[in-house]
Amino acid sequence: MAAQQDMTAERKAAADMYPKKIMEYMDGFLISKTMFAACELGVFDALLDAGRPLSAEEVSQAVGANLDSTERLLAACAVLELLNAHRDNGQVLYSNSEEARVFLTRSSPLSLSHFNEYLSKTIYVHWQYFTDAVREGKNQYEKPFGVNSKDLFQAVYRTDEEMMKFMELMNSFWNICGKDVFTAFDLSPFKDICDIGGCTGALAKLCTSVYPECTVKIFDLPKVVRMSREHFVNETEQRISFIEGDFFKDSLPPADLYILSRILHDWTDERCIELLRGIYKACKPGGGVLVVEMLLNEEGSGPLKAHLHSLNMLVQTEGKERTGSHYAVLLTAAGFTNVQHRYTGKVYDAVLGRKEK
């Protein structure tokens, strides 16, 4: 009898529970797609261009969207605090929040609009096959995009349009998150720097800004170098140069410091060590390597963003996010010593390894 009463009480308690957190997680992708759609339609740009709060009807006309749908989208964005809602004589008018103005308008130098587009049209599509990635333990390019991922960056850069989208997101992201990784350690002793897989040169520009006496060579694939020269680095950037090559196949140029930003998380431990050994061989005595990645906490309890991005590496690449001590093992295996890591408090952290003199 007592056991039955206990079971009844337990069931009642369970029935009274409300799965708030689970319900929020279930809606998580709806929040992302709401923001992505507002960016893609140009809602934030229309509000910026107007220079004053607009009604839903005015926004719908500016972006060429259905009025009822626009009303719902604007209301949701206001609840998400991406927009400010003002009431004027019974009419609701909308304006950008300060964050939306700075980070979601295309004309802003700190715009994340390209990043949002890549998340919406590429990564979101990848994640339709996330369960398959977990089941199979490999990335998912063939199912959504019909391309073989044996050569990983042939898949990532499968068209010029896709390559440009990837490069634009990298450029915009480092403009926001890049400076902290260069100030995590004093890198002023390193004058000759090589940015491996440096893409658009966004980090190279930040590096030469923080350390005015250094020069940076960007080492990347020929087609990436071509795009970077055409769209991202102009001839006035005299302390930045390019070298074409494949960092797994070609000899690396000598340098005092090598930057690996968001590179090692693409690859298995074995391939990371292979790349790091090539860097160690080319590195000048007394030089080093700066690894820029999201670091997992040593006990594996977070941060959440790093764990989620590690899952994204499963869907998109051959690699994963790692702890600072894991990167130390990889760097030590390649010959580097005195490996240290520093948390920046932002998205990306820094790991520095040295080559003895």
C-alpha cells in the first residue's frame, strides 16, 4: 500500500513538472532561422537606411515581403531583442537594436551578415544529416551537396560562390574576435610571421596592427590567394604578402612565428601532428607556433559553444575541438616545448609552443 502511494506521488510530481529547458532547446533552431531570414531579407538594412523607425507595412514594402508575414517576423525579432518596438498613436514602429545595427547590417564594418548566410544556407543544411554523422562517425557532404569529401577543402570550396561565402564569413568573424588572441601572449619578439591557411588576411591585418614591426606571409591554396588578392587585401598592405601552396604537400617558408587559426580543429590528431612537424622543421630556432582555437575546459564541462562546434566539426570536417592540454600533447609530439594556453574570455583562445634556440 505504501509503495503504491509513493508511486502515485512520484507520478503526480512528474505530471506537475514542466520541461522548460527542453522546450526552449526544441525551439532553438526556430530562433536561429528567424534571425537568418531577417538578415537575408534585408530587414536590418532597411531600418538602417530609413534613419527612422518604420511600420511593418513600410518594412514589407522595402524588402519585398508579404505584409502579414513581415508583421510576425518583426514582432518575433522585437521579442528576441534584435529590434526595438515603439508605439505611436496605436501603430507599432520598429528600429534596430544597437547590436543589430552594429553586427547585422551589411554595411557595418563589424557585420556578421555573411556569417549568418553561411550558417543558414550551408551549415544548417549539413545539420539535417547530423544523426547520420554521429551514427557513421564521419562528415556529411555527399548527402546534402553531392560532393566527395576525400579532399576536405575541395568539398568546402566546391564552387567559387561557396568559397567566397566561406571567406567572407572568416573575414567578418576575425574582425570581431581576432584581436584578443594576439594580445593573449606578448608576440612582439616575433618579427617574421607566417599565417598558415590565412585565407582573407583578416588576422594578418590585425597582427600587423597590434605589432607594427612585424610582417606577415599568408600561406594558402592558390585559388584562395587569388580570391584574397582580388577582394580582401589590397596593394597598400605592404607588410602582408602571399605564398601559394598546400600545407600538407608543400614546404613551408621559414618564419619566427606560425599562426594556425581554426586549422587544427579540422583534422585528426595524426594529421595535426603531421602539419605541426612540418611547421617545426621550417620554424627558425627560438621561434614558435600560435594555435587559435575554441578550447574545451580541461574537465570537459564546457563551454557549451565549444562542445557544439566540436559536433559541427563532426558534420563538416575530420576534426574536433580540444582542450589546451590536448593541444599541448600534439605540439610536444611535433617537437615544440614550453607549451602554454591562455583563455581570452571570448570565442577563441590561444596556445603558444616554442622551438628551442
